[in-house]
Amino acid sequence: MSLRGFLIASGLILSPLTTIGFQSAAFADTDNTHIQIGGTVATIISINATPTSDASNLPLSQTGEQIVKIADLKITTNSPAGVRITVKSLYNGTLLNDVNDYINYGIQITDDSTTPDSGSFKTLEEDVSISKTTGFNSETGEKQLDLYLRLNNLSIPKQGNYNDTITLTVADN
């Protein structure tokens, strides 16, 4: 048998098998479905304040301007826009004694280890809102801040124990 005859005979034998294989593939049914996947990342937001020793021992007897760091703050958030810190004072930015003598003060929140200049302090006659949008650790979401108080006694205050309560609230920007 010649090579040509062998190829023709092989082609005749394989031809019906190939046709059956192609036909069965052409007639196979198919189906598909879709699964939508996703999830939600809950908001993470917290504030932790650690008062310094100066917070309860303010230099109230001194005259002139005094700038005092009163707390270390740690803010944690997963908000890409940062946070807004609202500061409220029980006595509207005044330290009061038992007979209602008062000493006014201002506050400022700065980046960690940054002392503010005297012109940047805010009075607390109304709630103060301070925005922090950058500098958060990309892995932990944390940012270290400092809370400063500014006193400016023009004269020697009257004796007594003076106090106020500052409330800090943090929210997504």
C-alpha cells in the first residue's frame, strides 16, 4: 500500500469520528451565573487624651502670657478625609473659682511636638472645631496631637482654686 492510499484510508476512518466530535461540541448546552461580591468597612474613630502634669497645675499666679501643653492626644480613624475635633468648655473658656472669679484662656491643637504661636489660639466662648486631614499613619490610622492652653493674665488673679472641664469630640471630616 502506498503512502497516498494509507492517508486516504486513514482520512476515511477519522473523518466520521471528527465529525461526531465537532457535532457533539456544537450541540452542548452552556449556562452561567454571576456572583456579586463586596463588603463594608465600618467606621473606626476614637480619641484618647492623656493629661500632662501641667493640666492640673496651671501657672495661674503668673502675669503675662503662658502657653502650657495640657494633654497628649491620640486620634485613630480610617476616614480618608481625616477628622474634625470639636472642643467644648463647661465654663465657656474660663477657669472659675468658688466665688466666680475667672481667668480666661484659649486652646489650640497642634501636631505632636509642635508648639503653637500665641496668635493661633481659639477662645471657647462657643464650641471650637479643628480639622486634621493629613499625617495619619497609613497602617494604624493613628495621629499624635498636642492640646495647648494659653493664659494671658494682665494682673494677678484673686486667690482660689480655679477649674473648668474641656470636652473633646472627634468625628469624620
